[in-house]
Amino acid sequence: MKISVTGDVHLRAGHPECYEALENIFEQTEAAGIEHVIIAGDLFNEDVQNYSEFESLCGKHPDLQLHIIPGNHDPDIDEKSIIGENIHIYTDPSTLEIDSVTFVFIPYEKNAKMGEKIAQLKHEIDGKRWVLVGHGDFYRGVKEPNPRGLGTYMPFSRKDLERFKPRTVFLGHIHKPHSPHDHVHYVGSPCGQDITETGQRTFLVYDTSDGNVEPHLIETD
């Protein structure tokens, strides 16, 4: 089974290009026969309080199951504030079984470390093939700073990687898509957020059967 993964969409009023990029991900996902989309945090910008446009977009794609973790820019979203039968928001560390793979969703929490939150679910992942979805900074000795955010955000370290041994890690927060480690992937923003974020945007498709991660171009103006 394949699953689409994106993050850092930063939906907000006056920026239809962000909605268009997300809609293109939904359209490509459906066209490929994929049923699940994961959004690794910062779906919205912090100034968004009206979610009706996003709810309408999700309503146009009822066959997609949308799995969302809050990021540092949208910590207050939950399933009470955003309504939709196919919208699932994980406000606490949670697990979900998809095609015999356990997905661990770790929402952003200020001043918390990702490893501490994963440890709370250790009994649910021991001996299993599992995938981490989080929102924060990966540390392997050198960190690439995010120009839109200062300081450290919910770190996930090489030691955490070695201790918990996830099959794959998908992180939001850094807007540039890249893989700082063989098993760690920043999904990147599907739409440039400022003048410095140039170049063709992508989303990722993960294959649960073999663990392959493949970027797909987002087709927008």
C-alpha cells in the first residue's frame, strides 16, 4: 500500500496558492489509487481561525483519509474545531496500523523532546515495523536552521533513531525537502512560503510493502 506525505502547508487567507498546492496533492493521490494522506504539522498558519475552506476541500475528496498532526504554527487544531468524516487530527502521541505497519504520530509540543514522547508508546512499537511522523528538528551533529522559526523545535536525535529503530521517519518543520539520514526525511513545504523558498515543490509517497520513499512533483502555477 502507498501513502502520500506532506507538511508545512501553512494555509491562510489571501494565499490561494497554498490551497491549490494541497488540492493538487489530493488529486494526484486519488489518481494513483492511494487512500491515505499524512500531513506532518503546520497545516495552517497561526493566524487562521476559520477552517471552512479546508473542510470544503476535504469534502471534495471523501475517499481520502487525512491524518494530521498539529505543528508549532497550529497547536490548537483538533477534531472539535475542524469537522469532516475523513479528517483525523492526532493531538496526543498516537499509533495507527496501516497495512501491517504501525504509524506513530507525535504532535508538536513546546519544550518537549520527541524521544520522550516516543518512549510513552514504546510498548506499542516493540517488535513491530513502525514509522514516525513528527514535527521538529533532527540532530545528527549539524542542524540546518529554518528561516521562518528560531531556536530548537521538538528535537529528534540520532540517539533516538538508534534507540527506537523506526523503519522510516517523516518530519515537518523545515520547509526544504531533504533527507539528512537514510531513514529520515523532511517532507518540505508544498508551496514556497517566502521569496527565498524557490524551486519545484514536491510531496512524498511511501510504500508500506518495501519502505520505498519517492518524491512526486506538485503541478501548480
